[in-house]
Amino acid sequence: MGHVLSLRTVYELARVTVPTFVESFFGQVESSTVDERIVAFATRVVANAQIDIRTEGREQIAADRSYVYMSNHQSHMDIPVLYATVPARTMRAVAKKELFRIPVWGRAMRAAGIVEVDRQHRNRAIASLGDAADQLRRGTSIWIAPEGTRSRTGRLGRLKKGGFHLAKQAGVPIVPIAITGTHAILPPGTTSTRPGCPVRVVFGIPIEVEGREVAALMGEVEAFFRANCT
């Protein structure tokens, strides 16, 4: 059952990736169409896996403005869960460059506006975050996992500075999001999806960045994670 669910997730991913890949050759990729596809993908994955999502604090978030959303990262399932719950009209993710090497998927991700970050080369990473800042100024929200990678244990890892610099560069608030339960659905290192798991998604109050030091922002977000990732 678990591997069948994982294959269904791959199928749902192909349903949104292939049309975007094809459209990229003709320069016809529309942001609104990508939005619809991503939300449809997330909704179907959540339904297929029978994920019972409970959200808290979502009403504090304005759907008509851009934010840097920051969440802890427990599983690949964080992505559909977030896209199914974040009240943003348009949200794109920051992803490691290795994912863009995957045939078809990589080109579709670029065409969709997913931000490619080369974590091994600082100058390229800074340039990529500059592109993300431009998207934020145009009204697109950005999701980033400040831990930099999925937690192997489910416990919170050390936060990295890049996303905080991004928020300050673009001048937009940070919304911390605490996710619990996705690690049980699809732990790192496994390919079998466990259905029917409860997931809790807690949205924090938007954190204004103007006049704040990066260290202070990092401390506030980390404190939020530690208080709510239980």
C-alpha cells in the first residue's frame, strides 16, 4: 500500500510537470496556470495519502501580499502539505541545484519560477537569492527551509542565514511555519508512504524585518520552531 501511494505521488507530479515542460519550449508558461497546477497537485497528494491536516494561525496571514515563508523540514511531504495550506495566491520554493539536473523536471521547475540555489558556490547562491528577491517585490511569496535540508531524525537542525538575508533584501515579512507529523508519513531515506497520519501546521504572526538584525530574526524563528514543533 505504501509503495503504491508513493507511485501515485510520482504520477501526480508528472501530471503537473510534463505540461509545464512542454509549454516552456513555446514560451507559454503562465504563472496563474502554474499556481493552479501546484495547488491541484498538493490537494490530490494530501487526499490520496489521507493526510489529516490541522492548521493553526492561518487567519493571521494576508493572502494578498508576499512573504518569505520559513518552515522546518521533516519530509518531502512538507511540500504538498504547505501548498495545500499556505494562503498565498502565488508561492515558489527555493530548491537545491541538484534537483534541476533531473530530466524534464528540472526544466519545468525553472519555467515555473522555482529558485535554484547552488549551496556549494556562495556567489551563485547570492545571485539566486537576488532573483528570489525580485519575485518577492513583484508579489510572489517564497518558501524556504532554513535548515537547508530535511531532518533525518525529525528534530530541528541548525538554521542557515540565506532566507533571512533574502527577507531583508526584499523588505518583506517572514512567516514562520511549524510542521509536525510529515516525518511519519515519508521519513527521509524511505520510499513508502504511510497513509492516514495526522499533521499539524502552525502559522506564526508575520515578523517584520525592517530595522532588525539577521541574528535576532534567526533567534525569533528558531524559538517559534522549538515552541511548536512538538
